[in-house]
Amino acid sequence: MAVVNPIVPAAGPRPVPEDVRTAAQLWWAALTVGVVQVIATIFTQFGNRKDLAEEFFDQVKADQPSATMPQVELAVVVMLIGMAVLWLLLLLGAAAGMAYLLFRGKAWARTLLTVFAAFLIVGAIGSLFGPGDLDGPAALIGGGASIVQAVLAGGAVFLCYRKESDAHFRPGPQ
């Protein structure tokens, strides 16, 4: 029969509090909504690519007189695709990794996601109270997704700082 020391806790992983589980799920939902927002924003910008190309054409023409409008339009399309890849792969991918590490109890991941949530909330306030220059359904979907994403992220941050959750992020056996 093994003797159990009541002072030293048994080795093994700590159970994840329900609030932290829910917070991680809220982050996954916020990131999914973020994908919708990025796609809607790209569609909006893609619809305005002629205007963007005309703005860039004057700048490019000053530096490279041999540039043509079709070349600038192609550059704008490539730039939009690059922006989509950057947002989807790098930023949302990194945030997905942080959500996983949040679930695993990493305090630094909680801190980074708190800062990310603050940026999302500020962006949602801009979407909600900013100038009404939304043109088309893709812009409306992007603005609505921004607001929903901020609400989900704010809820996740709230849950991560509750008393039961806070203990999960303290050092100890994982």
C-alpha cells in the first residue's frame, strides 16, 4: 500500500477549469469570425481595386514613367492577395496557437491574447461608431464580423481573469 503525503500534491496534469475551456472555445470562435472578416474585407477591397489602382498609378508613374495601368492593377491584386495571406496565415494562425497555449495554462499566452482582444475591441468601436463609408454587403459583413469578434474576444478575456481561471495560469505542475 502506497503512502500518500497530504502536503505534496500528486504529480500529474491539473484539470483545466471550465472557464478556461470556454475562453479557449470563444477564442476559436473569434478567430473563425476573423476569417470571415478578412474574406469580406478582401472582397470589399477587390471591388474597389480600380480606385486603388488609380490612386497608386499616379505615385508609380512619378517613379517609373513606363508603368501602365494594367501593370498597376495587377500589382493591386497581388497586394490584396498578399494581405489576405498575411492576415489568414500569420496573424490568425499565431492567434490560434496562442488559444491552444491559453488552454494549456500559459500565462504569457493569456497576456498576448488580452492585448490582441484590446486591439479587436478598439477596431470594433471604430466599426460601430466610425464614419459610415460601408458600400456593399461585403463591407457590412466585415463590419458586423468585427463587432462579433470583439465581443467573443472580450468574453474570453473576462473568463481568463476569473478567480478559478487565474489559478490555472499560476506556476505549478501542468
